[in-house]
Amino acid sequence: MKYLFGIVLLFCVSCGNKEDILLPKADRTIVKEVVDLSPIYIFFRVNGKDTLAEVNRKNSIITTNWILNIDKRLPLRLVIPEVMKLQQKKREEKEHRNEKAENYYSYADSIGKNLAFLPFTKVYYKMEKPTVGVIVFFDKSNTISVNNVIVKNKELQNYLNSLPSDKPNKILFCFDKKMSYGTYIQNKIFIQSLKFLRPDLNLTNVEFIY
């Protein structure tokens, strides 16, 4: 029932505004159900040669779980600044703050055929390139590099686990600002599948977009 509610909600908004949001697709579900939620929409717009991201958060309630429904065609350079504004508003809320309220991205599980959710409450975004650390960069063509060394997708886990252990390894996940939001979600889900076997691999909750 919760899944059907989510689908109908998206459909109604699309019909009311005579437009669609094309959700990202992935091959697994991270979170299947979210209750006590408020939907927020970021629409894909075109004005001449310019692509725009338009936010609709009219139905958002600060004390609820926020579900961000974002069009997969939008580039990160437009999406993430809007996400940062929404995060800041919720984090700075004092009077009606709900410590248990989370933020999620929505996407479609193409295997399970259900609406799914990816939590990002604790993620802090920076629109810049990091200057220190092990920089794991996902570019718009889905090539992965680790400190400028190209690493195949299936080899990334072993590569990071085999880094020299004689110094701290601060792992920083970074993304091409020209990457589509849909590709970003797929990469985020891929990262969640990685297993790090060494305690000296320091994973941060900061993501860099540049």
C-alpha cells in the first residue's frame, strides 16, 4: 500500500502540472518503505538552450521524513545546490525539529519492480575539489579513478582494500558535476555495496561535486 501511495502521488502531481518526473533506476532496493513522509519534487525544465531545476516543496513538513523525487535527466551541478538548500533548512530548524526525521532520494528498483529509497540525511555536500585524501572520482561517462588512476568498477573494492597502510587513508567520494542525477544514484548504490575490510580506511560523510 505504501508503494502504491508513492506511485499515485507522483502520478497525480504529474497530471496536475501536465508533466512527468523520470525517476532514476537501479537494480536493488536499499530501503523499501518510508512512513510519515513529505514529498519534494525537483523538475526538469528547459528554457531555450538552458536546462533548469525547479523545486516544488509546497507539501513538505519539517518534522517528517523528506522524500526527494528528482528527475534523472538533471545534471548534478543543478541538483546538488538545491539539495543543499533543503538540507540546510531542515538542519537549522530549531522549534519543530524532529531528530528521527530522515531525508531520502527516491528511485525505481528495476529488478524488484518497486519504488525504493536511498537515505542521505548524514551526507554533507561540497561543490569543490578536495585537496587531500584518497580521491575516488566518478566522471560523467562512468569511469572511476582513484587519485587519477583509472580503476574498473568491479576492481574498486579490492583496490581500496589494498592501499598502503603506513599512512591514514581518508576515502573521499567525488562526482562529476556534469553527471546526470540518474547516474549519480546508481553510483551511490554501487558504493553502498562495497565492503571495506580495514579499519584504517576512513570513510567520510562528505561528498564532493566538481
